[in-house]
Amino acid sequence: MSYFTSHFSTFGHEFWGLLVGGVANGVVYAMVAIGYTMVYGVLRLINFAHSEIFTSGAFASFFLMKALVGGSTPTATESVIYVILGVLVGGLAGALAALALERVAYRPLRRRNAPKLAYLISAIGASYFLFNFYGKEFGRINLSMDAPFTNNTVFTIFGAPVQMYYIVIVIVGVIMLVSLDRFVAKSKLGRGIRAVAQDAETASLMGVNIDRTISLTFVLGGFLGGVAGFLFAIPIGVVYTMGFTPALKAFSAAVLGGIGNLRGAVIGGLLLGIVESFSVAFFDGVYIDVVAFAVLVLVLMVRPTGILGERLGRSA
Amino acid sequence: MLRVFQHHMVKRVAGAILIGLLVLVMTGPQGNGSEPTSGFTGSFSEHMSFFGFFTPPRWITFALLALVLSLLVMFAKYSHRAWRRAQESGAAAARAVASAAARVKYVRSRRSGRYSGYALLVLLGIFLPRIITSQSWQTNIVQLVAVYILLAIGLNVVTGFAGLLDLGFVAFYAIGAYTTAWVTGALPTSPPFGIHFNTFFAIPFAIILAMAFGVVLGIPTLRLRGDYLAIVTLGFGEIIFIFANNLYGITGGSTGTNQIPYLSVHLGPLKYLWGLTPQPYYYLTLAFIVLFLMIFSSLEHSRVGRAWVAIREDEVAAESLGIYPLKYKVMAFAIGAASAGFAGVITASQTLFVTPPTFSLSFSINILVLVIFGGMGSIAGVVVGGLVIQGFVVYMIQSPPAWYNPADLYMYLGALLIVMMIFRPAGLLPSRRRLREVTQVESGVARDQMLTHIGPHNRVEEEL
């Protein structure tokens, strides 16, 4: 997390530099926050294992990049192809992990109508199982990623350099978020998701397959989470515990924006990224993680419904 | 072709094979990032001793496992007659067990019977160092069993009795450990006037400070419910960790301190030093476990305990009956924190050092696993759960089998949590009341507590 921000403060381009870094981080948070908010929308529970969906995407794209780039310097065309492939593979890995998670940790409990605490505990179990499993299989050290593009400065805003990395994040993120928003708003399946979020019983009477809709929700959220994992891992590499902090922050972002609301998650993510980035100007960089938790606690206490306090079912 | 996969038998067999594969990889060798598939391929190709008789490649062992599992699921479904015959012969044994269980239940239902059960456990605890004489075993038993049980019975008050999922419980343990370091002058900051207290003063200090911290932490967070509370407590746990890791002037930062003295008594002629052997620590911890168990179990049946149950089952209803939820929830936090604070003293003064990495989220999860496995809200269950799981952990550390790597502990604990939630959500020895709550919710009583994926839910405001 402190990667971008600490770099920028040494450059001395305080405001604009922090803003660029904050927006880039914010887009990643937003993409992860979408996963929390969608699952919350249909199931009314916090998917604690979402951090491992993020990690899954990061690991899958890490190995892809290792195979594709492998230390070479990709040309411009290659870079574009690699990024697209990375997005696809990272997203698919995230979606697959989310699907498996729903099957193993949630569906048996859903069949039984288990109490709410049970879901949280089984999700915690799934999270611990998954990331330690990755740690076992892929080692417990930080592995640096073969970057699919050269991270040079593309242009400057008021003296603050804007690097390729930020541009890739923003482009990919905006495409993903907008298409998800359109999908949920316009498509038949998206209407199903909104219907289940609004009133699952009635939705099922209207012919919506609830199980499939819930799976679809996990898959969509998982895809975005996986892509976020890929983008996040490009500069700092992968490690089995990488998902925890960004996911917790993304959760804070989802709550900040109003959990259950898609656009709220995006706004919350951007806002949190920017606030966190600027906080470096006031606190020591090591306390940057405290900011997100403080935001979370404050929001829950002052305005628990978040900025856009409405539901997935009512939004878009 | 695809329809074959929808046949229930095919599904079961596929499930059995998948479980076999998963176990194969889970128990396989450690991989590494430079050769991402080495863990997987090694899981198949490496050789594994089969009870010392012969050493086939691992995949043969696990193919056999999958075959046995598949046969079991097929056998259980198809050979009804054999199944029934087995059941009948089993029935006699089952009846014997049932009557014994009824007897135990009857004995347990009487107060003297219940106490005789506990007395038996305590006796076993007292003579345990005579049975297990190895020093490293004993040290591990204090650090990994006794301390964990202390923490688990504390978390049981919060999570089991009051129904508050606290993922930052390790914070109280950290407070206890750091207080010990502070009181004995091992930290960069010392007690005022340069007084260096005897380590024993750390015990009341740590307990009181942990309880006070429970109140401080509880008042803002305990207004939240359910999963929000879990995440916020987790956040607070992380904040404590970050501060402990970075406030070099106060906590010693990431290296912590290793200057803590052993517990000792110097009262005139009476001189006694804890720590040369693990036994004194063992008995001290045992005594405090018994003390805390007595306090907590009497609390369970007191006015406070009943208030906790009421809040756990329906906070709104409890409030309407004049129970002020926040007060009792904060009490649960503070009381649960007491045993964690004491556990911190034991850890700090026996291992002589405190470092932040000890107090990670994983630690809270480990304690949570003990509570869940034993049975939330059931004191006996939590103690037994702690004994079983942590006893197993110690055994694995002392004599690790080839397939087990201590670094994978949390992988197994995570899997255990899922399995428990699927098959036995109320735990190994469920508290009767808690079991009833679970079954009631699952059968649709207390509708508003269950996960409403059916039915309208405009409940965001209420849930928070």
C-alpha cells in the first residue's frame, strides 16, 4: 500500500502525486469493494474470504506473466496483449475461486438455513485454508512480478509524473466497472441479481433461479476481484498473505460508499484511496493502514448506511 | 455425456475422488514460486511410507484412499441390506453406549456429578507432568495448550455466552504481555519513579489493564452487530499490531523486548524462582485456569449470564425487557479480556520476550477455532476442544510425521472450521442452549436471525 505513496513523497510532488497514487489505489479498492457489496446485496453477509479471491487472481496472473514475459522487455503491442491476457486470466482465477468458495463454504449452510454467524466462521475458515494453501504451494516469500509493460512516465500533471502503471489501472478499472454496472442494470441476468437482492422469495416465484443467481454474483464479484489482484501485484509482486490488507480496506470502502450499492462501492473505493494517500502528508507512512480502519469505524458509527445508503436492488 | 455427471452416484464418487486429491496435495511437499507446480507434482511422485511396510509413490496411497471413499459412498447407498445388518449389530453396541451416555447425563445433571467430572479433569491436570516427563513437551504444553485454553475460555465468554464474534481478541493477550514487560522494566518506557516491580505484580496489572482496555474498546465497537462487529474488532486488532510494531519508544517496535525476568518470589526467607523447569509455570497456569473456569461457569448461570443469553438470542427483545445491551456486552468484553491478560503474563514471563508478530490475527483465529470446535458457549466443550486441538498441535511439533509441516497449521485449521460449520455447527460438546438456538434457527423459528435469502430484508439499519 505504502508503495506508491512513499515513492511520491520522496519525489516531493506532494498534492498531485498523492492524488494520482490515491486514484490508482482507489480504483483497485473499488474493484474489490464491488465483490463485497454484490455478495452483501444478495446474501446479506460479508464475504470474509474475498481477500483470497483477490490473491487467486494475483497468483494466476503472476504465473502467466512469468510464462509470457519471463524477464524480457515487451514491445508496445505485446504489452497490450499481455495486459489483456493478464486481466482475463486473473479475472477467471478470481471467478473460479469465488465459485468454489460459494459451493463449499456457503451453499451447504444455505441449504440448511444456518445462523448468520456460521457463514462468517466458515468464510474465515475458507480464507485461512486458501491463503495458507497458496503459501504451501507457492512458497511463503514475496515473488516479484514480471511487468507486462515498461513503467515509464507518460505525462506529468503539474510536475507530478503519471506512470504507465497508473494509466493501465485506471483504463482497465474503468472498463471493468462500467461494464459491470451496465451488465447489472441492463442484462437479464443482472436484473435477476437485482431481483434477488430486493426480495429473493418473490424473485424465485417469478422464475429466477436463486442458486444460479447467487453463483453468478460470486462469479462477477470474483472476476473483478481477480483483476484487481493482477493490477495490484504488477509493481509489488505476490505473496500468499497479500490479500488481507487491501481486502479489508476495500471492505471499508464498500461500507463507506453504502454496502449493497454498486456505485457506492466505486465512490467509497476512490474516496478511501485518496484519503489514505493524502494521510501520508500528515502521518508517518507506517500508520497508513490505520487510516482505513479509522474510516471504517467512523462511518459505521456516524452513518452506517454509507454515502449512498441504498441497496443493490434499488440502484442503477 | 454431460447428464452422467448429474447422476447422484457419479457426483458422490467424483466428490470422493476430489477429496482424495485435495488431501493428497494438502499433505504433499512444500512448493515454491520459482517452480509453481513442484508442490503439486511432488504430491504425486514422492514416496510415502505406508506404515513402514512399503514405500509406494504417494499417488498410489491416495488413489487407494479415494477408492475406499468411493466404495464407501457407493456401498452405503446400494447395499441397504448389508447396511441394515451392520446397523443391527451396531444397534446393540449403540444401546450400550446410549445407556452409558444417559447415565453420564444423569450424573452430570446433578451438581455433585458435574463437579466430580471437573475434579477428575483437575486431577488429571495435576498428575500430567508425572505422565509426560519430557521438558520440551511440558514447555509446549504450557505455551500451546494451557495458555490457549485460558484464551479460549476468555473468548468463550465473548463469543459463546454473549454471541459477539471478536476477531481482535489477541489484543487483550498483547496487552497482558506488554504490561508484564512494562511492569518489570523491560520496555523503553518504565513505570514511574524507576520502580521495577516484581513480575508477580504484572498479574493484577495485566488483568486490570486488559479489562479496562476491553471497556475502552467495547464502548465504541459494541454498538455494532454480527459481522460488522467481527470486522471492526479485527480492524482494532490490526491497529494494535501496527502500533506495537512501530512505536519504538514505547513497545520496543518490531523487535519487542527480551529482557523480561521469570516470575519469582522473594518474601523474607521464602525465595522461589519460576522458569528453570516448565512445571512451576504449568501449575500456576493450571491454578488460574481452574480459577477462571469457576468464575466463568458461575457467571454463566448468574443474572449476567442470563442477560448475555437474552442479548445473544434477540437483542431487541432483551432491550425491551430492561436489559441494557451495551452494558452487558462491554462486561462480556472486559471479563473475557481478563483471562487473556493473564495468559499474556504467562507467555511473556515464561518465554522472556514479547514481539509483535505473536499477536497477529492468526492467533485470534486459532483461539476461535478452539471455541468453535469445542462448542460455543460450552465451557466443558471449549476446554476439551483446546485439549484436543492444541494437544494435537503439540504432538505434531514434538514428533512430526513426514506429511505434516508446522507452517501449514492454519491451512488445516481453516479446513476444520469449514468442516465444523457444515457438519457440526454447534461444536463437539455443544452447550444445550446453543444447540437449541442453532436448530431453531435452521428450522425457521426466530426467523429474523437467520440469513434471509428468502423473505424481504430491509434490515441494513437494524443490523448495524
